[in-house]
Amino acid sequence: MIKTIRYNKNTALDEIFPRSQFEYEDINKKVREIIEDVKANGDKALYKYSEMFDVKLESLTVSSEEIEEAYDRIDEEFKEVLLAAAGNIRKFHEKQVRNNFFTNGKDGVLLGQIINPIEKAGIYIPGGTASYPSTVLMNVIPAKIAGVEEIILVSPPNKEGSIEDSILAAAKIAGADRIFKIGGAQSIAALSYGTETIPKVYKITGPGNIYVAMAKKMVYGEVDIDMVAGPSEILVIADENAVPENVAADLLSQAEHDRLAASVLVTTSEEIAEKVKNELVKQLERLPREETAKESLKNNGRIIITETIDEAVKISNEIAPEHLELCVNDPFSILGKIKNAGSIFLGNNTPEALGDYFAGPNHTLPTSGTAKFSSPLSVDDFIKKSSVIYYTKEALEKVKDKIICFAEKEGLNAHAESVRIRFEGGKK
């Protein structure tokens, strides 16, 4: 069910963790057609694709009355959970807020940086047969904290032609400004180019299926995007002190996502490896999504046995997992050695699900090894920076010859002249 590998210095990374490289030629062709159709035909195309893929709609817009009614319908216990989670997410992300800065200008030179929020952001929330209110909170709250003026949320409708109550309730709590009942590649096109009903935005964030991911990739440049997310991943580093039942449960928490999800255990203990394998068999039988999780473990699951924790850390840094759990006696002792991971969970009492729903740090994370160069979604994703430069004439005169020299070396004489002209003929 899950492959076991004994690691040595000759073990290839592809053998440890084979990330499948899929060809999406047919999908890309279809996505491109949808984008061009929406770009040319606006709402008419959106209604057509909604009827084709989801349900026939009378209106794309979710009214304020629908939002209020959905909020009132959710049970009080879950409402309290949403509010508590939102509070934790808000508290964490408020610490990410950046400030403008300026130098003192005493030498006639004033330099600085000013921060402005992106004015319009689009948030994609998967829907239809599923409901992800946690993703609403994780995407809308950082945008709100950044100061985004208009947050547009899109999500595919269910067969009744509405968006799930939990999504609408989370959107109200988080502060989304407008909500539309549209999903898939067509919603990404609408957010990128605008239609009669849906406004064009400047950035799109939020996860989706392969059609949504490819659409986001195609519209990048017309708008900004957060990332092109791949299948979910978890890597657990465990020593002899790990709890096998916990480790197995955490591996399955990702395997149940879909058949392409990857769950990896790297351990220094053969005993732990064997016990975790046995636990996986037991716990699989209790899962409603047993077949999905089983196929995920079979195709993409790995148990890797190493001699040392340092070897385990080396493997983890090479894989750069989306979620990394350090189920070891003293996780803080190796935290400084972790270079590449989307989110790091320390100790036996910090399951990945805590980060998915409640702790506060964002659960929109880099996948497919992109944690080597990218970061979780944050307030930074919803701001832009502008540099500010001011020189007095006296300050410019001190450096003019250096600028002229530099420009002429690059063969850009008009650049040089734009400095030189300010000091010719007594010009002020």
C-alpha cells in the first residue's frame, strides 16, 4: 500500500518522492477557448458555461439578503468556530503589515518606500459538491488587512443554484465586498477581463481544480496571481518518540484530499515505520474517503528510513513540502535547519489540521517544491510598493559625473544628457 525506502547517499530524490509531471495539452486548449469566449462575450459566456458545468442561473450575483439569510441559517456552534478562527487569522496577519519609510534627507537626498494596497482583488473559492469556508477566511482576511478597496469573491453554485451557507457566512465574517455564483476557468477569465456584471480585478488568489489552476497561469500578466497550486503534500519527520497513531492520522489527512496528494514519513526508527504502516491500514478502514486515500498512498506515499535526523532534514529540504511536521523529541533543535517548507508544525501535539483551520497562519501554501522560492499567502500578496526619490540640485551636482559616466558606458546618451542639461547655461 505504501512504499518503504531505506535511504543512503546514492538514493535519488526521484525515487524518494516522484512528483508526477502531467501534460495538460487538452486541458490548456479548452481553458484557452473558455478564456477567449468570456473575453469576447462576457456574461453571455458565463451563463452558458454555468449551465454546461454547474446549473442554469437566473443571476450571477449573490444579493446581500442571500448572504444575511445564509449567515442566519448556520448553527450557532459553527458560527462561533468561524468567528474564533477568523480572530486568530486576523491577529496573525496583522503582524505582517508593512510601513512606509523615508531617509532623513539631511544631505539633500530623500529616499523612501510607500505601501499601497492592490485596489481590487478576486478570491476564488472551490464549491459545487464541496465547501471550504476556511479558504474564504484565509484569503479574504489578509486582503482586508492590507486595505484592498474591493474584494470580489467567486465560487461555483451547487445544483440548487446557490452558494453553500458556510461559504457565504465566512465571506460575511471576513469582509468580502461582492460575491458571484460562478466557478471554473470562466470565473478566472471574468475576473481578469471583466464582464457586464463582474468587475476586472488586479490580482486573483485562491485554490481550484486543474482548469482553474491553468486558467490562472494563462491570465498571469493581465492580472497577478498568488500561485499555481499543485496536489496537497505532507512530510513528517519522526524519531523514536513519535506517536504512530498520530503520524498515520496526519499522513491520511492529506491522502484523503485526492489521488494525487502525497504523504511522506521520514524516520530514524524502523519500529515507528512499521507501526505507522500498520496504523495506516487500520485507520483507512474508518475513512469515508478510503478509496481516494488508499490510491494516494499507493501512488505517492513513501516511508523513508534514515540513519540520522540530519539526513531526514536534508531530504525534507530537497522535497520542500507544502506541510512539514517535526514529530521529534525536541523540534526546536532542528527548526533552524529547515530551509524549505510551506508551513512547519512543531511537536507531537501540532497536527497539520490545526493550521488548516484555526491556528492563524495562512493555509494557502506553496506546493510541488515551490517552497524553495515562494511563501504562504500573506498581507504582502495584497500590497504593492513604490520607491520615492528626491534630490536637491546641490545633491544631484555631487553625483552627476558618475551618473553621466554610467549612462555613457551603457550607450544611453539621452540618459546622460538628461543629467548634464540641468547644469548647462545656468539653468535652475
